[in-house]
Amino acid sequence: MEPRLLILETSGRVGQVAVAQGEVILQRRSLDEARRHARDLAPTVAELLAGAGWQVRQLDGVIVSRGPGSYTGLRVGTMSAKTLAYATGCALLGIETFVAIATQMPLDARAVDVIADAQQDKVYVQSFVSAEPGHAWKAETSLTIKTLNDWLGEKQRDTWVTGPGLHVYGSRLPQHSNVARPEDWDPGAESLLRLGLARFQAKERDDLWTFEPLYLRPSSAEEKWVTRPGP
């Protein structure tokens, strides 16, 4: 029997929850930013499982987007995935958000920079390359934060651009830049499933006790606390 999988994507402005059996997504729901938190995620998961006719303990794995992205959204998604995996004994399968986005590129692309808004005119950025159409995308650089101008000054002319950062900074790209379709800027349930299913079939698992969201900077609340005036 094909594995029964739950998919949680809470890194972006619109969260996604889906259930899949093997390569097929059976049902999905979207959660807007105002509803992308624990009290809405849990009933949405319950609704989708009921719609598929599954009990929660029948899950074989939970696939979760681990960032970078919304600090609060990632915490909710990660903690929900870890709790489900702990309670049911199913596999925990974390997927780096930028890797999922890179897999959504058109077949004629060979190099891409994935960007997300890091605020204060900065971007999260990571570069990926693919040797041939249909081949896996490989990270060419580590995930980092750069000012928008520094990144634009370093970007290769023929490198494509994608990622949620384009919602904010897309208008500031040079003319004739190779840009992915807007519907592919954010991670989709299909790409998370493709990567998560491959990990599941390879018997890869993330450790419940050490798995954490992928952050490069603290939350805005933590930054304000650090920079608060002294007594």
C-alpha cells in the first residue's frame, strides 16, 4: 500500500495543508495569514483526515516545510508536525522551503536564485543549479542574508529568479530578468510531496528531539528585546 502522508506548509503568507497517498494528493486546504496558527491548523488536519477516511494513527509520515519563512508560521508547522509524529509514531520529514521552490522551475532553467524577504531591504537568498531537464536541483551556495543591492550586483545575468521575495522586490529586478511564473514563487504541496516521498522511500527520517525550523535571524520580538534601551 502506498504511504499515507500529511503535508504542512506554513512558511509563507498562505499556509497549505494536504493529505496524499503515494504520489497523489487527495485533498488540500489553504490557510490565510490570519488563520495560519495552531487553533486553525489542528481542525483543518482533522477535517482532511476525515475526508480521506483515515484515522490519525494511520499516517505513515508528516512532511513539513522547515523554512526559511515566517517565524511564527514555521514554529506552528514544525511543532504540529513533531507532535503528530510523536503521538502516532509516523515519520517526520522536513523539507527545506527553498529546495521545494527550486523544484518548481521550468525545464529550460539551469540556474536559479531563490529569494525571500528578510525585511529592512534584505533578502534570504540561495543559488541552485540543475545539470539537465528533469534532474534534481542542487544547492550551489549556502542559505544567507544579503542586502537587495548586494544580491542584485552579484547575480549572474542568465540566472533565473524565483521565491516569495518577488512579491516584495520583483519590481526592482532589472528589465528582461528571467523570472519564474508568479504561481511558482511560493512552495506548493506537490513539490513538498515529491521531495518528502523520496525521503520516505529512502527510509530517511528527522529526529523528533533535534529537528528545528530553519532560521537565519531571530523573530522581530526577539530583535526588539535585544535592542531595547537599558534600565
